[in-house]
Amino acid sequence: MSNHDAHHDDHHGHHVTPLWLYHAIFGGLLCLTVITVWIAQFDFGAANTIIAMLVATVKASLVALFFMHLLHDERLNMLTFGFGLLFVALFFLFPLVDITTRTYIDPIKENSSVRILDKEMEAQQAHAEKHKKALGKLSNLYKREFMAPAEGEGKAKPAPEVPAAAEAVEGQAAEAK
Amino acid sequence: MSTVITHHHAHHFYDKEQEASSAKLGMWLFLVTEVLLFSGLFVGYTVIKTLNPEMWKVASAQLDWVMGSVNTLVLITSSWTVALAVRAAQTNEKGEKNGQIVGLLAFTIVCAFGFLGIKYMEYSHKIHDGLLWGTKYFNHPDAIAAMKAGIKETFSLDVVALSDASFLKTLEAHTAAASHHGHELISHYASTVKYADTLMTVEQGHLFFGIYFLLTGLHGIHVVIGMSVLTWVLVLAQKGKFYKDYYTPVELGGLYWHLVDLIWIYLFPLLYLV
């Protein structure tokens, strides 16, 4: 009966899906539902959602391709629906890029931006401390090398009241002698 | 009854084939807008779930996966029978399959009633437990007890001993403290903040139920619309309007019903299982 119908309607330009295929798809959908419920009792961590979505997508494809006749229909219908899904994908893409790259402001979490800022500030302070030490050494060195002969004293003294630029010129002049 | 009413295509079409394929393309365009409508809520789901993973675990555990599974089976069965109804119309020569079309559509509509019945049971249970969106969330003593149990199970924090009033008071105080001075508290009262943070995330459960009611509610509205459309198609089929050369309303009504099924195929695992 179904073979006869299929043949007959192909002649008229309509594809009639054979009955057994409808029953097979229905059986497949039932099996996939049982699988998705059964597999949910195991914890795969972040993969839980991905597995569930894969099973759901297989089910949805079966419904769309066979129950909704997209497979044997005019290609324009599939193209139309495909473009719709493309825009859904875009819609998901941008918020997902946002929320998965954002460090949530939450002082509890080790990787929260508050913690990260703290660490950065500590690092900067350490850096500044190092800088200050290096500068101090440098200024001591300068005072010892260039200011001591001019002053005629041994140890470095606090900077005199002369501006830094003048001091530098004086130093250079001393070196030239 | 075993006769058909011959269909004449509208004057602005060349022939029946063009009329049928134009109608179907229009239907697919409409289905795309439906998918985009739902995708807004699905994106909301994704964002809220990603930002509140602990809350999601506690809140989604309140849903009954058995009811969700039964509803999935009911919808899949109805999708199958409506597909068979379309096929019966496609192969209906002289009205000998009119009864089959009507029977299959009637069975589909019965399934839809079954789906809504189960949904009603679920909704009334949630409303009774105070598991609702916004400020209504957490108002019911049973809901508070459920949340305490959830906190104990998920975070091994024993808040069951607290009275309901002091539990809510603690919750409020800790939430306020954590949001105002969370950063200073962390260094001095790490455990207090952890406790407050736990409660805070659990309290966000109203976000889950907001998404749950919006998604299932919008889907439920589609079920009702689909039932109405299929009932209208059933009445026309009873009159012998559909046969191998004209079955557009059966096919388009079927497409709509399949879309309702498609949405549920994603809704069910997202809300009830993961």
C-alpha cells in the first residue's frame, strides 16, 4: 500500500514518506528520550549540558527532516529555516563571548576581578618598592661620585637647595676638570 | 462521508502546486520568527545559568523530571500522529481516508490536553510551594524548608535548625552585608562571607523560576494555539476538504505542531535534566 502511494505521488510531484519510516522515527525519538533521561543521572561536569544538547539536536533533526518533510521538500524551505538557525547561533555567540570571558566580581572566588585587582596592586607596589630602592642606590652613588669631591666631604649628604638641573651641570663640570 | 470537496486554487496562483508551495514557504518564514522569539529566552537562560551555577543546581532540583519526561513522551507521540494525519491527507484519493485524518487529529488534540493537564499539575505544585519569580519567591514555609534542605545537601551547611523567620532575617542581613562590605569582610570573616555568599546564590533562585515560567508559559500558549488550529483543521477534514491534491491546512497545522514539539525537545533537558 505504502509503496503504491509513494509511486503514485512521486508522479504528481509530492513526496510521500513511507509509513514504516514514520514509525521508525517515532521509535528513534522514544529511544533518544529514554537515553537523555538515563544519561542525566551521571555527572560529567560541564559536559552535561553539551551531551543533553547533542541528543536534543539529533531528536530535533529527526523531527525537522522527516516529520516536517524538510529532507524531501523544496530546498528553499530548508534554506529559510537554516538562515533562521544561523541568526539564532549569532544571537547566542555574542552573549556567550561576554559571559565566558568576564571575571565575575565576587570576592569569594579565587579568580574574581576583585582578587585579580588586589594581586595586580600588590605586584605594582612590589615593583614600585624595587624602583624606589634602585633609585635610592643610584642617588647615593651619584652623591658619592660627583658631589663628594665638590663638597670635600666623605659621606653623602641630603641634597642641597640647588635645583637638580644645576646640580647635574655642576657635576658634569667637575667631571670635565 | 467518503467524498471530497474539490479545491480550486486562488486566482493569483498559476496552479495548485504553486499555491501549496507558496503557503508552505510562508509557514516556514513564520516558524523562523517563532524560533527567534524563543531564542531570546534561551539566551536569557544561558546567561543567568552561567552567572549563577550554584543557585541553578539548587533551584532546578525542585522540578519533577518524571513529569517532564511524561510530557516529552506525550508531545512526541502527538507529533507522530499529526505527521500520520498529514500523510493520510496526502494519500486520500476520494475521501476514503477522511475518517483516518479526523481520528489522528483528534488523538493529537487529546495528547495536547494531556500535556496541558500535566503542566497544570506542575504549575499548581510550584505555586503552592511559593516557587515563583521575583519577590514572591521564598514566601512559602514549604519553599523555605525545601531551600534549607537544598543548602544542606549542596553545601553541607546546616541551616535547617534555624527558624524560618530567623533564617530569612539571616539571609537578608548576610546578603546586605556581603553586598556592601563584601570585600573587607573577606579578609576578616571569610567563613561568614562564604555563608552569606551561599545564601545569596540560593536566594537568586527566583531567577531560575522566572525563566522556567516564561519558557514553559510561552510554550504552553503555543500548545493552546496549536490545539485551536488543529481543531479547525479537524472540522474541515470532517467535511471532506482534504485529499491528495489539497491538504495545505493539514500540512501547515502539522508544521506548527511539530515546532511546538521541537521547542519542547530543547526545553525538557535544559530545565529538568541539566
